[in-house]
Amino acid sequence: MRGLLISWEGLDRVGKTTQLMRVARWLEEEVGELLTVREPGGTPFGEAVRDVLLHQVEAGSNLAEFLAFAAARAELMEMVVLPALSRGAVVLMDRFIDSSVAYQAFGRGVDLDLVQNVNRAVTHDRVPDLTIWLRGEPFGGQGPDWLERRQAEYFQRVESGYAWLSRKEPTRWFIVNSRQDPDVIFEILQTRIRSILPAKGGSPT
Ligand code: TMP
């Protein structure tokens, strides 16, 4: 079984996680097995990497920062996400491979081919069936951790990374304007996700 993998992307604080949780509550009634995970995180090692990256030490090297995100991703895929997908689960991922392309390659200048090659290796080539991009205004300079305190030009580069990715794979990407009423956003998401859900009782193809 292939399961169904839906990733969620967007700049910090566009309401991504709030909408994801709302969709998860709805999907719990609709699908057999549902799994919600965040990146970095989702395993004890991944959560430790998250704590280091977001709260303890800012990496001096952009490459080191990327490889730390990738290490957490490798473990999450191998131990949690790929096994769940092979059971036919629907998996919602709060950030995934595209965050590294947008934040580390476009945002921090890490070599794009390297980021994509490592992404392919750590995911065993599993790409999302759908990627939801909650698109909002770049912001900078505020926030609880230093990743969020980086400057506005950085977030503009990240945003241009998302735009580049979505142009490359328009069928995978679903772009939603985050400046709409949250109830409207939720309905838009429900309609799109319903169109790819397996029939009740069946497994995702
Ligand atoms: P979150 O606040 O959405 O949970 O994400 C954590 C931060 O980590 C956010 O600022 C984006 C950043 N991040 C990257 O820079 N690269 C990555 O590959 C991932 C997964 C997150």
C-alpha cells in the first residue's frame, strides 16, 4: 500500500500548524489510520535536533544546519513515516523536503543540487502526493527563536524558493492565500483533500 502523504509548507506564522490540526481533527473521522508529524521532530532524536536547532545553538555553518535538518528527516522517514505509509496511512507532515530547499538552499545559499540529492536519499525518493503551501507575506525580525528572527530579505528568498518549487511541480502543489478567513481556508483545504482521499473502507492508491 502506498498511503497518502500530504506536506504543509509556508513561512513561519502563516497559520500552517493551526490549519493542519483542524484538518487532522476532520480526517480522523474520514480515514482509517491518520498520522500527524512535524519537522524537525517526530522521534526522540528528531525532537532533540529540533531543540538544538531552534533553541540552543545557532549553527555557524549553513551546510551543518541543513545536514542537521536532514538527519532528523532521515530518522523520521525510516522509523515513522515510511512504515505508516506502507500500512496505508494518511500522513500529514508539518514541513518536509521543500522546507530545506526553500530555507537552506534559497534562503541560506546551500547548494541546491546537494539539498535535493540528500532529500532524495533520506526520503527513499518518497515525494508528497500533495503539498499545501499557505502563502503569506514574508516577515522578519521577530519571533521566539533565531530562525524566526532572521531578516526580511531572507524570508523573501525563502518565499521565492517555494514559488520556484511550485512552478516546477504544479500538480503536486496547492497554493492557498493565508490572508483569508480561517474558516474559508479550511473549506478550501477540505475540498482539495477530499478529492484525493481513498473511498471509505478502501486504501489510498
Ligand atoms: P516550525 O516553526 O514551522 O515548526 O519550523 C521550525 C523552523 O525550522 C522554521 O523556522 C523553518 C525551519 N526549517 C528549516 O529551516 N529547514 C527545514 O528543513 C525544516 C524542516 C524547518
